[in-house]
Amino acid sequence: MTIEKNKITEALFPSLQGVMPSVIVTCSKAGIPNASGVSQVYYVDEDHVAISNQFLNKTIKNIAENPLMSVIITCPVNFVMHKLLLSFVESQTSGKTFGTMKLQLDVLASMQGMQDVFCLRSADIYEVLSIEKVN
Amino acid sequence: MLNTYHKTFLSSPGISIWLGSANAHNVPDTVRATGLTLEENDIICCYVSQNDASQLLQNISENKRISLVASEISNFVTYQYKATVIATYTSNREEEIIQEKFMDNFCTTLTNIFPLPKEKIYNMYLRLPSVSIKFKVEKIFEQSPKKDTGGEVFA
């Protein structure tokens, strides 16, 4: 399997299961980067992913000013990392993607004993602008 | 700013560390770091594989603001350190040894939690040579997963 420049293929699916936490970086209009961990980057379709918004206050503020986000996802099988450059599309608080993400997050929270902490505020949909293999 | 608590936290063996930067057009970038050294006066020196650092170095040449996020993988305690870059240079052998020890400790902690192959992870994550990114911390934010997280920490 190969990875097209801007398309998510099956090769990346293991990295999008929420096994390895991801780190996202946004940037304010003033040029100040903000980094944060996220539980899961979720596959929507070959052009889009969803980020689980649980605690992302500053990230949401930055995205309102500047829609770009950088995220690294890691494959739990071979530890290969990929860097994705994303552009914000919309926030969803209902529907298929939100429901599936909430279910998966509930499972992750249960495994980590954090059921009272992990609350999905929204499934934030991003367009994939580029994909780069890191290591 | 970097009090005893944060120095201890940043020296713990199981922390995962990442750097965030942005270029002059505010396009963000993420890289995994492979170790750090604490210096006096709130200065941290962080190490990144040269293979991963080209965009980071380009961004720093355009915008000196940087963000370090450090997360303890055993309990998810997480802090973000916002800083301004002071210097970048090719890591010396002494700094490579620091990274080898840091990543060995990290991989040991990781594989004690998850049944993963330590040597494989170590070799995938630590790829020398590296660059050293030295920066002065100006603000700290708590980012541990809990309600109302994200607030600035005042030492």
C-alpha cells in the first residue's frame, strides 16, 4: 500500500485507532504556537479526519483565527510516524462521526480508568492538506 | 518559573516530549523531541533528530516562539511550556549521550506499561545526529486530562 500525497489510505488506519496518543499544534494570529495532546485522530474519509475535542480551549481559539493544524500520528505496530497538515472544516456535536468517536472514546476512557474525565464536546472535522512520513 | 516541581517533572523517566513551532505565515509544525537538558534561568535545551528538524529550523528562523508539551505516559500528567528560542546548533556527543539515556528510560517506562518491543521503539524514535534547540520558558500551562484544564500555572 502506498500513501498518496493528500489522501488517507488503509496504510494509515492503524495510526488512527487511538492506541497511540497524538500531539496537535495550532498557531494564533499573533504567531504563537500551541501544542496539546489528543486521545484520537479519527478517520472520516480519504480527505478528512476528525479530532476529538475534550479539553481543547486554546486550540479552538486559535483555529477560529487560523484554521491550520499540524498533527503527528503513530502506528502502534511499527511505530512509524506521519505528520498531517490539516485545515478546519466544521465542528459536529451529533451524527455518525460524533457517535462513533464518542463510543471509541468511552472504550479508551474505560481502559484508562478515566470515564469521569473523558467527555467528547465535539468531533472537529479537518481537511487533510498534506501527509508526510516522519521516520 | 521552572521551580523544583517542574524540574523534577521534566526529569522523570517516562515523559513524552514534543515541540510546536510556526513559520512567518503562521503555518504550524510538530516534531517529537528525543530528550532535554534543564539549565539555569528557565532555559531548556531540547533535542530533535536532524532528519525531522528541517521545517522546525526554518520556522525558528522566521518565528522564535516555540511550545514544548511534556506528558508523563504513566499517569497523563501534562504541561505545556511556551518559550522563545535562544539558539540552535548541531548536538555534540555529550548531548547525544543524554538523548540515548533519555530514550532508553522512556522506552523502558513505555514497555513496562504496554507489551511493546523496546529495542524497536528505541531505534525508530532515536535517530542521530540531532539538533539542539535552546529556549527560555516564559509561560507554563497545565494540560493534564481533567475538567477545566488548560490554565496558566503561576510558580
